[in-house]
Amino acid sequence: MTTVTSAPPTYDDVQVVVPAPGPGAGNWAGAASAVLVDGVFWLTWRVRRPLTDGRGVSVVVARSEDGVTFEPVAEVAREAFGAESFERPVLVPLREGGWRLYLSCATPGSKHWWVDSLTADTVEGLPDGVRRRVHEGDRDTGVKDPVITVGEDGYEMWLCCHPLDEPGHEDRMTTRRLTSADGLEWEDHGEVLAGREGQWDARGARVSAVLPDGTVLYDGRPDAESNWFETTGVATWDGTALTRAAQPPIASPHADGAFRYATAVPLPDGRVRYYVEAARPDGAHDLVTCVR
């Protein structure tokens, strides 16, 4: 079995990459994904302003030479997709050339989510790219927050699923693994991660990052009251199953403790740059980075 070798992120020595769009609880910058291509860091994240606009209002894509200071180059509004809210986006450089932005979209007036996409030759062209529905979910399942990796054989997706069969309990979450030759048509290989009764991740478990050495980071929470305030656990993927590490979750020392949606960028020197949505003292969430 593969052993966990990548040091996970912590709140120690983080730098703020994107500050929350406003002060106070519910104002969040985060739910990010990032890649390093030809020496350039590309980062995409969700902007959430609940008091003035209601939940996730847009997705921003930006570039950086140093991984800390980013210049926005594209933005997509939820209205363009008829979505009530956006959650985690994923930016992927395609094996066949070009770029694809995957978007987590909330169905208006419901607890349902679906995954959509935009494909273009350049990152800057994504807002006007070719749109394609990627995963509908179904009547009993909302799907969102995919993690997508690219390999020699194609694409791999770790998809967060929310069961909708019990009203008032739609916050529960599990993770399923899917594969694809083109990143659009997917084969579902089943559930790989779920909550554990009586544990810190009892209410659900959502894969947030998968590293080349088999290290996996995931979000979890103990109860419904902790929704939106997930913390980060560590696991190992051996190609067949996920095994959780026996360690307490990683949290922010501030406010609601949220330390979630970790994404990982392996660096040429063997270290990893992480981007994480983390709670700050006033209850807002900043998008922060650290290198381990």
C-alpha cells in the first residue's frame, strides 16, 4: 500500500491569497482549485456574499508567477448558468490541448446540484467557451465539488454526492470515484468515502485533493450544525481503496474553525503548495496558502 509522504497543510505561517469579500460570517473566498503549468500558477475560486447577493455569486480564474500574488483573467457569473449559487470550480489543462472549467451549480429552489463545464483554447476565453453538462445528479442526489486529475489514461474525478431522500438532511455527503477518456463522459466506479458514525467526520466526507504519491485530503464534519465549517482529514489512496490516517482533523484556530476545500500543487523541488479556505477571527473565510 502507498504510504502518506506529503506533509499536509496547517494554518501555521499561511499567507492570504484572496481575502473574504466582506467582514463577518458567511463572506467567503475559497472552494478553490489550482494547477502549475509551464511555471505559471493558475487558481480558480468561488466568491460568496450571502448578505448582499445570496451565496456563491461568481467564479474567478487568476494567474501568478509566485503562487501568492494573483492577477484575475476571467470571471463567470452564476446567472449565465441559471444557477442559484456556485460552489467549488475546477480548472483543468486538457490532455488534448486547451482548458476546461468545471462548475458546481445549484438548481434554483431546491437542494439539488449539478456539474457543468466550459471549454476553450485559452484560460482567458473560458467565459465564452463551449458549454457542456458534465453530471446531472438525479432526483435523489445532488452532485458538486469535483476533484479532477489528469493522467496518461485519461481523467479521474472524485465527486461529492448529497443524498436528497430525507428532507432537512441534504447536507450529508459522500464521495464517489469516476473515470473518463475525455473529461466529459464519465464511468462511475462507486462510493469510496463516507462518514463514520461517532467520529469527527460522521456527517460526511468529501475528497478535496489527490496527490501523485497517493496522499488524499478530505473535508468532514461531525453534525449538521457544522455545515460550511468543515475541517481537513488525511487519507491514502492505493488505487483500490481509501484508508484514513489516525490523526485529528486540521482546523483554523479562529471563529468556526473552518479549514476546508484544500487543493494541492506539487512543486518542482518536491514540496507542495496548498490553497485552503480558512476561517479568520471575524468569522469570514479567506483563501490562504502555505508550502509544506
